[in-house]
Amino acid sequence: MRNVAETWKTDELNVIREHKVIIAYLSKCFAISKRAVRPKVRPGLRQVAFRLKRESEVGPFSQILEDGRTSR
């Protein structure tokens, strides 16, 4: 988590909280026939999300989610 926070130039606590939300979301998505509401980006990470979107980078969690959707 520290490496991610350093790469994103943000607070480690924001990354830990976001990780917790993402893991809960992914577990709901992969539950048998259960759909979950996509979580909102935390205010502390919005600038990072905008930058990643501009650079067209697909993060590891987004990749897992996309792979899961295509395999169903």
C-alpha cells in the first residue's frame, strides 16, 4: 500500500480505505448472480483517478473486474 501511495503521491490511509472498498465491491460482484453498485472514488483520490483516466491506464482492479465480466 505504501508503494501505491508513493506512486500516486497521496496519503497511505486513502489508499488503504479505497482498497477496502474495492475488495468489498469485487467480492459482491463475484458472488453468485449478485450485482453491486460501483463505488465512488474517494475525494482524496479523485485527482489520481482523473490522471489515470487521461493516461488510459487500466488499473489492476479494473482489469480483474473486466476479466470477470467477459468470462461470465
